[in-house]
Amino acid sequence: MKNDVKTPPVAQYDVCVTKIESLNKHTFEIELLAPEGTILHYKSGQYLKLELDVNNDGKPLWLSYTISSRLDADKPNKVSLIIQVASDFSGKVVDCLFAANTNNQSVKIMLAMGKAFLQTNLEQPHLFVAAGSGISKIKCITEEILHRNPDANINIYWSNRHNDDFFLLEQFHSWATAHKNLNFTTILESVQSGWTGRTGFLYEVIQQDHTDLKETQAYLCGSPKMVYGTIDQLNAIGLQERNCYSDVFEFSPRAEKLEA
């Protein structure tokens, strides 16, 4: 993974929670708006930190969330997040945001962070691999690539445990329809009733579709096990780790191999 592209300086902003939209039974898209005239500097694929008093104990926490929307030149003070309620804690986070929206209270954000932002040559083929809510980052990067190069070669693979875990499918399918070089594939980890799509591990499905990833640039979003396991498996068909980008590289570097 290369990081020779300059990143914007990290800064804090007070923002309003202007919109909360339900994407499925446990996933919400949150729209945050800084004061008019503010420009929220970030690159597609970075994340921000959101300050919330989640436990209602007067001790606010800084929580990290991927930015799910590309920087909009017409509204550079707007930023969006996708938050999945997968625990009591994440449920409290969404409750806090609903309360801020209802009471018109501002919240504090800090951005932008993360080294796995879009920084690759768009003339090369791109492979996007996401598990669960990791699709948030892929959505943002895809928006940016299509804005810059609508004919870019993009293959998106998104895996979930259950059929109803998917969201924004209409958006991704419309991109695949409008852009001849964009392919979008949904995958379930195992066969389930009513599912007619692909099943299996992410790397298995990718290997069924591709034979040579030598020149491919890859962005991977998911657990360390998924990210490193996928890279290792796809190495057999040419994927090079130096051509891969993931926040996992920063948060969970590969463990050093012990000498025998």
C-alpha cells in the first residue's frame, strides 16, 4: 500500500444532524451539515470521528465512521455516514443522533483521517471488496471514480450474512446499468432460502470471475481476517498486496511471523 498522496489537515467542526434515513431494518444513513460557507476537506475513502455522549454520563466519546459520500462541490459543508445497529452500543449512537436531530443540537466532528483513500490510477482496473457495512467506503470511492472517469473498469463484490442485510442496491444496480465497465456482485456466505445470487467466500467468487489481477488496484473493507485472507487467496491469480488499500493495514497490521 502506497501513501505518497498528501492528505488534508485534520480539523474540528460543529455540525447539525439534518437527516436520518432508514436503509434497512438496522442500517441508517446520517446527513451532517456544517455552517454555510464551510468546506469539509476530505478525500473519498477517509473517515471522520464523531463526538457523542453515548452513555449519557457527561463523558463524550470520539467514535470513528467512514464517510459515505464524496465531497460535493455544490454543497461542500455536507457529509454523510452509514451506521449499522449491530449492538446495544451502536443502538445508543443512533439514538443520540436522533435526539440531536429532534432537538436541533449540534454535534462535533473531526476529519479527515485514514490512509486508504482513493489514490490510484483510474486507467487501471479496480477491484472493490466489502463485507457488511464496509460497503460505505466503497460507495464513496465509486462515486468519486465515476465523477472523474465514467468509463473506469470497476468490479464491486459485497458479501453479507443475510439477504436483508443489503441496502442501497438500487443505487449500485443503476451504476452498473449506466456504466458498461462497472460490475456489481452481491454474495451471501452460505445458501439461504429465497436467495438466487452468488454464495461462498468473497475470494472464491472473485476467483470464479477473474484469472489475472496482476495490474488490478484493490480496496478492501471488512475485518482483518477477511481483508488479509482475501489478499492471500487472490495472490494466486496475481493480486499484489502493494496494490491493495485498506484501513485494516493501519489498525491491524499483519502479525510478525515468528522465526522457526
